[in-house]
Amino acid sequence: MKLTIYNRTKFQNYIRPLFIKDKCECCEETENLELHHMKQFTELLTETVENDLKLQYIDDIEYYTKEELNNIKNIMLGKQLKIACITLCKECHQNIHKDGGNIDYFKRRHSRKLTKEEKEKEIISHYLEVIKGNKIYVKTELHKELIKKIDLRDNQNRQQKSFRQINAYLQENYNKSILSNTDNTRKLKDGSVNPNRGKVYWTIIYGIVEK
């Protein structure tokens, strides 16, 4: 077993119940809650092994004696009791780590509640990240879902579906562009005939691309 997993298990058993709150301190979500260390867990573990116990850090418990593992566990538990933890939902926790573990992300969101428009924009932004780089064939269910998620409307409340309008909207609001291409591939990687040959597809990418 990895040393990190071994100590995280101890953390879940002993520390988490003491600090976990009933909702995310960032967005107030009440499900999939996790604890975020103000100092990274792996940094604490490395510091404990190398600085406190003067041992070589190897991420495998088989390398250490029972006494050494017990010392590592006790020191880690003590440190985690002293270091502040924040209750976050899984999504906010992942976003903080994507931001390099920068707690400023937490402070920006925690400083005020998001408006309905801001929440909707975050949902769309996350969705665009998920489908980014995929081929979205026009008039397929995925294409229809994209249009529905964005739900771009004109001044008469008519839903907009054209490449030009949606692309301009994504560039202005999400710093993303749509590339429109025709699939000319004859065969798939497994040698079978490409059923989408000749069909137009969209691809979401980062940045502004002038057509």
C-alpha cells in the first residue's frame, strides 16, 4: 500500500469527523463533501518523514517498520489537528487544486454568494470543459444538447442555433471558439467504414479563432 493512501485512511477515520461541516464553505452544496488542507497533504507527509523523522521518503509502507509507520501516523495526525481545514464539495475542491491549490479561489467565491447568472455561467463553463476537443456532429443529440445548454436567445426570445451566433457568444463570454469541419475520414482506427464521413462537426477549443 502507498504511504499516502495509508495516512489518508487514518485521516478519514480520525480527523475528518472532527472538522467536516454540513455544507461546502464555498458554494453551500450539501453533498460530496471533502476536507481541503490549507497546507497540502503530500507536503505535510514529506515534511514529516524527511524533516521530523529523518527518514527517506518512499511512497510504500513496506519500506518502513511498524514503529516508523506508527510515528509517521501520530505526527501526521498531530499536524492535521493544528492546520486549518476547509469543508468543500468535490467540485470546488477540484477547482482549487486546478488553480494550483490557491486558496484565493475559495476567497473569491466565499466573499459573496453567486448570482443566478453567475451560477448558470459556471455550469456552462464546466460543461464546455467536459466536451472540449470532442467531435460534435451537427443535428446529433450532443449537438442539440450543446444548443440547449447554452440557450442563446435573440431579442424576441427565439433560441439561436447557428454556428456564427453561438461561436461569437462563446468567444465573448467564455474565451472559447467553435471550429466547424467536415469529416472526410474514410475508415475508423479499427478498419471499419466511418459512418460519419461527409458530416459536419463542431469542436470546442480554447481561445479566439477568427474564421
